Amino acid sequence: MTKDGTVRKQNRFMRWFHQTFDNWFFRSMIGPAQTTGAVHGAEKEAREYWKRDLEARKRYTREQREQRRLAREAERD
């Protein structure tokens, strides 16, 4: 460490950076979160909204997958 504390500040920043972003990066790499108990303890309306939102996201994914499949089939013909 230097007299002006540069190394210490850098270490503190790197520690904060890794604590903040390493977990975020790892979680994003392992895939979607489990949905069981995801809104445990929330109000009933919030749980219902969350379920509707999740289903809408799944529906959008299914639609996108179907569009890509149809596009691939059209290219084959």
C-alpha cells in the first residue's frame, strides 16, 4: 500500500465490484430462477399478478419459438 492509500481504495473497489456483480453474473448464467415459492409472503393480488406475468412471458417465448420454427421450415421449402 502506498502512503496516499491508492492500493487500499482499489482493493475496496474491487471487493465491492466482485460482491455486487459476480453473483449477478453467475445467477444470469445458470438460467431462470425457480418459480416455486418465488413470491412467498406477498399479498394474494401480487401473487396472481406475478403468475399472469410469468404466463405472458412464457407465451411470448412459445410464440417466438414457433415463429423461428416456421421461418426455418419456409427456408427449407
